[in-house]
Amino acid sequence: MKRMPCPPVKAGLLWRAFLLSFLFMCFFPAISWAALNHTVVPGDTLYQLSQRYGTTVEALQAANSLNGHLIYPGQTLIIPGSRQAKPSPNSMTTSKNTRAGVNRYTVRPGDSLYVIAQRYGVREQAIMEANQLTSDLIYPGQILIIPGDSARVSSGRQVSRGETDGVRTVLARAVSLLGRPYVYGGSGPGAFDCSGFTSYVFREAGINLPHNAAAQARLGIRVSREELSPGDLVFFSYYGSGDIDHVGIYVGQDQFIHSSSKKGVVYSSLNESYYAANYRGATRILR
């Protein structure tokens, strides 16, 4: 039987097939190396990861379909690009960043942004911007970037007092109760009125306060508005009356935390019109 000859193959088609095969073999291995995975640990932020892996926050957001800066421990992120990761800072309390003049600080119970900013001699707003914070709420174990030339830690009197165990305990406990509802006569832990909240929180530091705002105002040392320090009790009247009807815990930067009759346990500012008009002084229980 006579063999039929194979149809001729154009040289151009062979060259194209060879080229496509070559590109396929080269391109797909590159993809496998172009992206890494990172499991988020407590204290990680998109900014920190972008610095560690030599990429950008925007690239991380695009690679992981993120609409904002919120990430959570245990989350697996795709890290675009092929740079080797720099050593993680999360096991260190305070260590030099890869950029000169930047430190990392691990938040401790009782810390506030105001206290940390005063300690390192930087603006509170600068810390918020460096860590993409939308509020001054921080939590123990969180790792913050401290921008600027912050190697020298201040030992000022106010900040030093702000870091005593009692103050840290009180502030940490107060922050942990944010969002609890207001109930008249409530003394916790599920709900509070104003003096029930302060007495409950101070009990964590071994100090028993009466469940009454006016009675609490008679305790401790009176301090002026200019002398306020984290952990002090701040007192208010009700719509201009001379009596003391409300109490909260000062946290710094003109902010205090209290159980509001309308919002429950929240942060408020001494500069808000109602509280500014009804402010009646402060006392210091923790020394």
C-alpha cells in the first residue's frame, strides 16, 4: 500500500508554536514566584507589611480585594512582587524600623495615644497617620509605628505617672468596656450608670469608690484643668445646676471615657459644648 505523504507544515507556524511554548514555560514559573502569602499576626498593619515586603499599601489592597485598611489576625494576604520579607518586628517591644528615625512600640495596658505621644515627643496625629488609625482607640499588644526622631524617651512627670500600674489597669479596664449600655443604677459588668462605671473600673485597681458621683468628688486630691493626667476623675453638673451629677475618667488630650445616658460607655471631649459648660472640676485618686 502506497504511503500518503504528510502535508507540509509552514515554517511560520512551527516558529509560532515554539515561541508560545517557550513563553508559557517561562511566564508561569514567574507567576508562582511573584506572589507570597503572609498570615496576619496581632499588631500587623497594611503599612507595616508594605514596608516589610517592599511593596505599597495600594498594591496589597488590590491583590486582596480590600476596600480599606482593616485586616485581622489569622487572615492570609497575598503579597504581590517577589522581594524577600524583612525580619518581622512583632516579637520586639521597641525596635528600629527599616527607615531611619522610626521606632515600633508595643501597646501596654493603660496606654493611650496621648501618653505614647508625650513619651516619645511626637504629635498624637503623627502616630495616627503613620498607623492609618481613624480614631485614638488602641489595644494592648498592638504594635505602633512611632514616626520621627523618637529614640529618646521622655521621663516627664505626667507621663511617668501615666504609666503606673494603677493607671494602666484603670484605663485598660475602662477601654475594654466601651460600648456597654447605660442603665440607671447599673454597676456592671453588663451595664452602667456614670458612677457605677467609675467605681467598677477603679475596683480593678483595688480602690473602692462609692456609687455616687458627688460622693466620689469628695475623695482624692483636687486638680485643676491644666493639671489633668490620665486616670483622674472629671465631674460635671446637669445643664447648669450647681450639683455634681456626672463623672468620667480622664484619658488625656482633653478626652475622657464615661457612661453616657444616651450612648453608653464612650469617649467624649471636655471641649464639647455641653461638657465644657457643665465641667465642675477633677480629683486624683491614683498617685
